[in-house]
Amino acid sequence: MIQSLSLCAEIVLDLHNLNSEGREGNEQQTRMVHIVDGQGNHHCVNAVSGDMFKHIFVKHLSPILASASQPLSPGAALGSPDRITTDLDFKSAIKGKNAAEIQSEMLERCAVTDIAGTLFTEGVTVPRKSCVEFGWVVGIPARIHTEQHFHVKYDADRRKSARGVPRGEGTVAGSQTVFHRPLNSGAYALICHLELSRVGVNDVTRERVISPVDQAARHRGMLQALVATLIRPAGAQSSTQSPHVVDCRGVVSTSTSYLPAPTVSPLAANYREQSESIAATLNKLSPGSVACRAFDCLASGLALLEEITADLPCTH
């Protein structure tokens, strides 16, 4: 049984604004980060935070789990990042219970909380660490481009004065807003790790508190949500600047032992070769436990994830 899975990929996203720093005046600022490559050279590149991709993942995950008849707390069903911590029935059920018992209630009552994690802080602090991890989706130096575009908010009545009398051409201060918005295109390094072995397992007692059937359904839901995230990364500004997903290539690694599936950043030019070499080394420590499979386009990558999903045990 697969214990962990890693996805390391170069994904080409064009004409998007998935993550911005904020606004300064009428100018929206794109998110930029500073990185150092393997040769020690400094670069400043556009990036999308792991928080944003985690949000996209959970947005896809929730309906997938609901369709698989997995329990969702009211907060998770509505897309709240607080998930089960806003559930009054949950708060009533955990009165007088210790941390281990509270976490068991979390996992049994809400599949999204089980997978995506949360932090309960009322009376006793009980963290549930996420079973899915995203790193920054960071632009690969020399393969990224960022620009600013001028926009005007349309006002159908901009030609009328305050008295309703038509006036000449031109913008009206306070009525027709002028602003600048960033536009980003390029190849991005994406890393993601799924801890399948922790799904349904209490972090305090290290015991599984859900049935094998539910655990299998949640495993499948995680992989399906990862597929959906690659197909439609619907983050910020996607109503008017939905990303053009042009291509995706990389490596999917899996581990069936206590050793984690290897994760090597696509910021390294030879990340695929390194992943395969690391897998070979880990297999010497735990024979046959780590598999590393490369893919060269988005379609083959999705087919590979579907194949892994199909191979997961389905307990009836």
C-alpha cells in the first residue's frame, strides 16, 4: 500500500494573476520572491504561494469527498478555512474530552479536516497537521515574464453629470476607476507531497480512527483533487484571468514504506535524474519500496496519477 506520494513538476501557466502582494494606490502588485539557484546565483521571480495552491486543492477536494459519501463539517461544506472548528455540534460533543479524543472526533466528523488539517484553540489546543503539503509554485529563472496592464472600470453613466445631463468624453474622477493589474506567464516549479499513511490516523495516539473503507475513499479523493488542481488551478483573479495551462512535465514518486517519496525541486535542471537516483538509493535501504515515474506532458501526468489511483486498494 502506498504510504506517501510526491509530485515534482514544471508547469507552464500563461496570462494569470493567481497570487498578488496587494495594492499600492491604483496598482496591484504581483507576488515576487528571491531565490538562489544551485550555482549560488540570486534571482527575483514571480511565484504563487503554497497557501494558494492548497486552497485550490481543498476547493476541489470538498465536493469530491462529498460525492464519495464522506462526512463534511458545515464549515468545510461551505469552504471555510476553519473547517470543523466552527461546528457547534462538534464543540458540544468534545466538552470534557482530552486532546486525543478531540482529534478523533475531528477525523470522524470531517474528512476535509482530516486531510487538510486545522487548529482548534478553544479550551485546549489541538492541532491537526495537514496530510497534503504544497511548496511555493515558483517561476524558473529565465523562463518567466511579468508585466503590468492598464484597466478601466466601465461605468455606463460616465457621460452624465450629477444632474443627469449628458457630458463630453473623458473619465470622471471617483466614477470610472483607472487601475493597473499584473499579468504573469512562464514555467513554474511545483512540488507537492501527500502523506497517505496519516489519513484517518490520530496524531496523538497513532491509531486509525476511521474504517478501512473511509480511509480508501479519502485516499482516492486526495489523488483526484490533485488531478483537478493541475487541470484547473482556479485561484485569485481567475474570473477574468483564468490561467492558460500550456504544459506540465515532471516526476511522480511513491513509497510503500516508512521512507518518504523523494521530492526534488524542478528549480534544479536535473531534478528528474536526481529523483531516480534517490529512489534507487532508498530501495537499497528498503527493497522495492520506492517507485519514480517521469512524464513529459500534462495528459501523461494525469494518466499516471489516474493509474496510481486505480491501483489503490478499494476495501468494500
